[in-house]
Amino acid sequence: AAIAVGSGLQSESWLHEDASIPIRLELPAQAPSVRANVRLGMQPRGSGIEVLETIGFEIEHRDLAVLSLTVPAGIEPTVRISGQSEILRATTIDAETRSFRLPEARRGTLTFEVNYIWTPTVTTDPLPLILPEAAEVLSIEAGTGSGSGLTVQDNTNWQPVYSEKFDAAWQTSQPVTTIPLLWQQGLALSSGGSPDLILARTQILGNQILTTTLALYETLPDVITVETPLDAGLDAIKIDQQLLTSDEALRLGNVQREKLVERGVSRLTIRTFRTALPTGPASDVQVGPRILEISIRERMPQQSSLWLSATLERATIVGESPSVPVIWYTGSHEEFQPASASSDFISLTRHWSMLLPWGENARRIADRQLKAILSPYPTELQLAATETLDTWIAASDHHDLFFGAAAAGALPLNLIPFVSLLLLSATVCVIFFVVSSVLRRITIIVPLLLIGCGALVACLIVPEWTSLLSPYVAMGVVFGSVSVIFQRLISDRRMRFPKASQVGEYPTVFGYSGMLSHAITERPEPAAAPSGTKSDFNVSSFV
């Protein structure tokens, strides 16, 4: 026998010379081992605290088919496997325990994400934890962002630690079930509330997407938290046209940025109470709404040149109300025709009445609808929003406006290049010409009538798409109609030569037999001279 020790594992080997002699091996049973590390992030949300808890398991010598968690009363968590969007459904619900069946049994390293919101009665209530059952919890790390107003009070069991995920973090290895929190709500990031109105502007320049988000406040909060896509570049942050990404502003710490890789966002903490407003005469004091402006830049993924799809994302204000109106301006410098791919956003510049000869133009329709949207707001805020939108609209002749709510989030668009629209016109022209040429007995009024009735029905079902495609379909119909009329005029005026009427009949240099009229081919025979009458024609007449 030989014993080898390597890589921390002990192994033994034997040499057996007689294969006819059976060998009996006994392996001692290994005790199952399940260890877990818990990390949770805390963020104020209105009157409660949102908790994102990450539980990392190390499972050895067994398969984990069911996840059992201890859930405090009054908490309704959502549980999912990290990296997957599907939420696990609880199969067993007891007073303090909930079981979640996994799609398949797992062992090794496994991570779960648990989300829940906890509302304290007083600001010193301890935060209850959701912990795994039948697992050895090695450590618990709790963290939060700067300016959240949340701190851990127990210095005996909890020690401050450095964390790449959070601005402030505490850790413990003790068996605890709650976190002793102190919530100073006056410093919370959400204390400023939601913006009153959100304006967004997206410009598509080649493969670049430039998005500017304007949050309009009647009263500017002291601290604002903004989340942007993780892969988006930050161009500028402004408050009332004052740049906060300058060297001086960064030195003062007015803006702090952290990356939340697990959520795919970058979080910006903006301290407006440290921002020195522009100085000037007393008459120049800021009056009216305060405007926060965030500009980001993204790259458009490579797609087909005939049809593009894009999801436009804006900067999201943490704590914004889901019902806050969002007015989204899009411009593409006459490269694309955008159309909303979501029912959460409606177009303010496309309406079925635009197709009528006496209908309003896009600008008048948009102005009328914008006036209705902004009517509930104070006059100063209406003027600020209208002035901003007028500036955007005047900068480009080719633009679109969409209206939705903050809860909709991103704006999915179908971007149709003008080349595709011209191909659509050509296709309609060819189809109209071919069908009208084959069905010659049908007058041209019939297909025109059918197309007109179909357009009216489409206006009721999909007004945005109808107003977008109708001009190009009409262009194809017009060219097709002209081609059909011209072809029929030529066909009616030219001389048609008959084909061979009999088998074996061949054409001559004069065409087929029967091409001449009946009057020419059937000449009358001369009448016979009456008897006894002499002809006047004789030889003497030539003498």
C-alpha cells in the first residue's frame, strides 16, 4: 500500500495481483456540510427600508433541492437564484419558515438574492434578518450608501469594515437575527421626495445614443440618488446649469459614484446642499422650479441595417414616484423613423388626423397635448418645461415626442431606416402594378377604395404605425396607379395582330392571313354584260 498527500487531500493506492479474488472497499460516510455568508444592502425607500440580501452557500457531500429560510413576521420576500430573473415560489409557508423548491438539485457554490422592504415603527427598531435554516452562517455583512442616514449601533458584535460594495459597512460573525439600526431620516437620500416632472431627450448619432434626463423639482432635496446603466458613460451633471462634474465640484465631494455590478447600475450620490449657487444681483435669485440634469452616453449594438430595435434608458431618480409624468423627446437627424414598441408610452406627434387633408400638423397636435399634460403644475414649472421642450424641438426638424409614466422605466423603440421605408414604397408599387395588370377587368378605383378603407381601419387599431407608414404606402400606390394607367393607355391604342387561326398556317411578310379587313379581301365580282350588247373596247379604239 502507498499513501500520497497532495493538494490538501490524502489518497491511498493498493496493488492487487489476483483478479479472481474479490476486493471489498469501505468508505466512511461524510457528514453533509452547508455553510453560508450573508451580505445585505440597506437603502431608505419612503417610510421603509429596502433590503437586498445576498446569501452565498458552500454545499458539500449533499444535494440541495429545497431552500429553507427563516422569515420574520410581516415580511414578504422575493427570492431568486443569482443571475436568473425567475422568482422562486414558496412551497411551504409556516409561521417563521418558508421553503423554496429549486429547479434542480445543486451542490457546490450557490448564491441567492432575497429582496424585501421593512417598515420600522420607530427609528431605533432593529432590522430583522432573513437567515437560512440548517446552515452554518459564517459571517454577516451589512452596508449602505453615504447619506442614507442608516448606522449600526452595536459596537460589541458589529465592527466597521472596508467594503467595495458600500460606502459604509459593518460585519459580525456572531449568531444574530437582527441588526441594531439607527435611522436619521433627516439625512436620508429619499427625504427630498420625488421629482414633480421628468423630461428626457435622446439623440441617435450613428451608433451613439446620447440621453439627457431633466428632473424638475419645486423644492430641491439636500441629497439625491441617481442610478444609470452600468455600461453608460457619464457626460455631465448639472443643477440649474451649474456643472457638478468639474474638478472643483469633485474635490468638494458633491458627487460620489459607486458601481453595483450585481444590479447592473451605477449609483450617483449628489449632495445639493453643498452646491454653491451662482452669485449675482438680488434680481437674479433663482425663482421657480429647480432642474437637475444628467447626461449619459451609450453605444447602440450592431443590428441589421433594414430594421433596428433599441431600448432607451434614462437616469433614474431613486425614490421617484411611479406616477410621475415622463415626456421623452427623440431625434435621429433624419436617419430613422422611430415607433414605440411598448404600450406604456404613447406618441404625441403622430395622430390619425394628420392623414386627413384638413388635419392638424404634428407640432400643433403636440402643443395641444403638452398643454393638457402640464396644466396641473404651477405656472413657473409649466413655463420651464415648455421652454426646454421648445428648445429641443427647434434644434431638429425630425423629432418625436412620447409620453408615459416613471414606472415604465426604459423606452423601447423600433427604428426604421429611410432605406427600408423606400423599399416599402417600391414593394407596394410593384404589387399594385402586378395585381392591376393581371386583373384587367377590375377598374383601378376598386383597389384604391379597398386600400383607403383598410387605412381607416388601421388608424383605429394602430394609429401610430398607420401615421408612420401611410405616406410611404401612399407613395407606392400613386406610382403604381400611374404605371397601370399608362400601361392600359398604351395597350388600348396599339394595333393587335391576330394569331394563326389554323394549325399549320404560317405568317408571310404581310402578316397572317385575315389581317386585312373584310372589304379588301372580299372584292365584288364584275357584272356580266347583257346579251346583244357589244363592248366598246376594240382594237380600233387604239388607232
